[in-house]
Amino acid sequence: MLNPTGEGPEIVALALMERIARSEGRQFDHKPEIGMSTADRQWILATYFDCLQAVKGHRFGSEEKAPQL
């Protein structure tokens, strides 16, 4: 598990990426637990980008903004 400090959209995106990783059965370790898979570089970068866009209010395929939390 990552332990980011500070605040801002980047930190929120990182936390969101961790939640998505857990829900998809991915880990950031080289030796994942049984039933888990390793999040590779491509998955990490693509997922973080998607999370950062979502946190900033950008929704893919829609002109709508994400609700403010």
C-alpha cells in the first residue's frame, strides 16, 4: 500500500488508483498474494491517468462534469 502525503488532485487520484487495484485484484508488489496479480507499468500509468482525469472532473465520452465531493 502506498502512503502519499500532502493534498491535491494527484494524491486523491493515487488513492483512487489503489482502490481500483484492490477491486481488480492487483498489487504493486513483485510477489503478489494468491489470487492477486501484479500491476504492471502500463496498467499503473493508464489507470493513474484515468483517475487523475476523473478527479479533475473529466468524464470520458461525456460533456458532463463529475459531481463535486
